[in-house]
Amino acid sequence: MRPALRETVTAALPAPLRPLVKGILANAEGAGFAVHLVGGPVRDFLLGVSVRDVDLLVEARDGEGALELAARAAPAGARAVGYERFATARIETPEGAVDLATARTESYAHPGALPTVAPGSLEQDLRRRDFSVNALAIPLTRAAARGRPPVVDVAGGQADLAARRLRVLHERSFHDDPTRALRAARLGPRLGFRLTRDSLGPLRAALRDGAFGRVSGERLRREIEKLFEDAALGLDPARALRWLADWHVLVVVEPGLELPRSAARPLQRLGRALRERPWPVARARPWVPGLALWLAPLPPALRRRALRRFSVRGEGARRVVEWSTLRDRTLRAIARARGRGEVDRVLGELGEEDLLALFACAPPPLRRRVVRWAAEDRARRPPVGGAELVELGLAGPEVGRALARLRAAYLDGRVRSREEALALAAELARRLTAQRRRARPAAPTAGS
């Protein structure tokens, strides 16, 4: 390929991954491998938006492909993982990961099945993909560029990029992989694209023929997880779910499943919170508040059926099922709270995922309280800690109770300095010590 274009492409990749990619390409050049950047990274590069991932396609050479190149090119301290069934590999480093795949063809034993792969050419590999805008490749090595244009486009993907449309590559596309419908509902709203009319026909045919019924719950769950994760990239989850509802995908996946009207606005707020971060969001799984908000207005039995269909089990399922009860109890408590200390007592019991869901469904005055607590009060610490309370003679649960009182007074502004905090701590210690003495059984008298 032209050196200038290669430098432009590599410069557009995520900065932490550039050294790893350059090392892979140097190794590939030395061994004569043809390596291309493919799929979503090419689409995003051509759109001029941030490239988040690196997907490399390796053309097989003398029986070697992605697995062999990954094993050779993995730097010291990296982990190379191979998946022989799919002829793919992954090089993982502390800075991130790069995915490699050998050019291949695919066949499907039945609709919704995982594919059976076989070696193929670059062009065959591109034609097996979901949408034309993802069937693009940019050669990154000399062997890859030989006899090819700067952008390999086998299905009119560049024209579809310009027209901002998603188009499947053949009539059986949704039969082969019904989860492509969920992918379309993520990509379309996020990129401002629309699914073409001639792609809706194959989707309707796959729905009519029962293709979605054979997709495993695990695969559906992964797509739902990505739907809510993409909110951080600008996707409105409510709009994506609305597309799936309008296409009748939701009701086919699980009878009765829909996007309730009352869930749309909270889901939009959740999407904005995940994207704009009105407070420093700790580690959270976006799908937990997403599913909680989406399913809460539905009947409990349908809620449970949907979670089973998505293979959501254990703690995550329990929290989604119980969310409406926690929501109502917490909103009432915040509305009654008098002062920032009492708000802290209520919200401090919530995990990050419940906090996100609460923000998304709270009325404006309570949303402001949630943001103020999460952005300001949560990280504040009173100037006196447990060590000073122990020195004052407190022990065990008494320390926790006294710390809670001190924290509430500090957040409410009744304690502003270390001296005031120590004075309150001493007073609390006196009270708690007196309570302890009163509760102590009286010593037996002589002759009793």
C-alpha cells in the first residue's frame, strides 16, 4: 500500500494499540503475510470518527494464517490466544487487545447456528460479512496491497457510507445470523444510518421462518449487552429498542416483549448519563440498569421470561427483577430526606448500577440530588476518622454509628472544621459510653 496512507491509517488507531499493531505489521512484512485492516475500524476511519478497535485479516500463506502470525508477533509480556475452530486469534496486552482472523468462508448448518469456517480469499471473507459498510478492507502490508486498490470494496460499501445506509449482502443474511438485526439496531441509530428497504425483506423472511427461535440466549444476551455499552458512544438505547420493536424482533424473540412507552424516557437519560458522565461513574455493567429500566413496566411474569430468554441469571437477574421495588422505596426516601446527610444515608447503600438506574427514572428535583451526591458528597470525608473515635473509648459497632453521625453533620454543614468534628466526636463518645453503662446488667448485691 502507499506508505502515506498506511501511516494515516495507523495514526488513526487507538494510541495504546499502535505499538502493538506496528510490531505485528513488521513481523508480517518480514514473513510475507498479507494483512488488512477490516470491518468496523475501516468503516469508522472512512467516516472520520474515532476508531476504537483493531481487527486484522490475514490471508493464508503456505498453510499459515492468523494463529501463526499471532504466535510470532506477540511481544514479551503479551498473551496470544488462538481459536482454531474459527481460525482467529487475539493478542492481549495491558494496554489493550488486537484481533486477528484468517480469511475464510462460512456455512451454516441451520438458521441461527454458529458458522462452520473454511479457508477463503479476502474477497470471499468480505462477502460473508453483515453489512456492506463492514465489508471493507485497507491493505496494511506490501503483500496485501499488491494488485489491489487502497480500499478494497466488494459490495458497494463506500457508496453506502456516503448515503448513510445499512444494507445486507444477500437474501439469507438474517437467516444465517439473526443477531445481525440487533447489530443493525445498534449501528443505525448510533451512526445516523437507516436499514435499506431491500434489507427489510430478508429480515421479515427470517422472522417469518422462525430463524430467531434457534438463536441461543447467550448470543442474544451478548448483543443486548453491546446495545447498552454503545450508549457510551452516543447510542440512544431507547431508539435501538424502538427499531427492534417496530421490526417485530422483540415480540418474536419472546412473545409479549415490547418497549413500554414509560421506559423510553428513562432509557434516554441512562444513555446520556453513560455518554456524558455527570459524575465519575465507577465500574458498572450498563446492561444491568438498562434491562432494569426497560423491563420494569412489564408484568413480572414477562419480565422473568425475558431474562430467561436472554440467559440472564443469578445476581444480575435478581437485581433486574427487584428493581421496581428498590426504585419506589429509594425515591420515597430521597423525597423525604432533610439535608445532604440523610440523602447520603439513602444513596450510600446503592451500587453504581442501581444509582444509574435511579438517576434515569427520578423526577428533576430528585435527579439533582442524585447528581450532587454522586459528583460531590460521595467522595467527601469528615476531618475525623475511626482512629480518633477509638482513642475516645468507642469500640465495635459504636464506631460505625458515630462515624455515620459525624458524616451526616459534616455534609449538612453543622461541622466545618477538625476542631468542631473532634468536639462532636467527644460528645458522641460520652453519649454512647453512657448508653453502654446503662445497658450493662447491675452487679449482684451481697446475699442476693
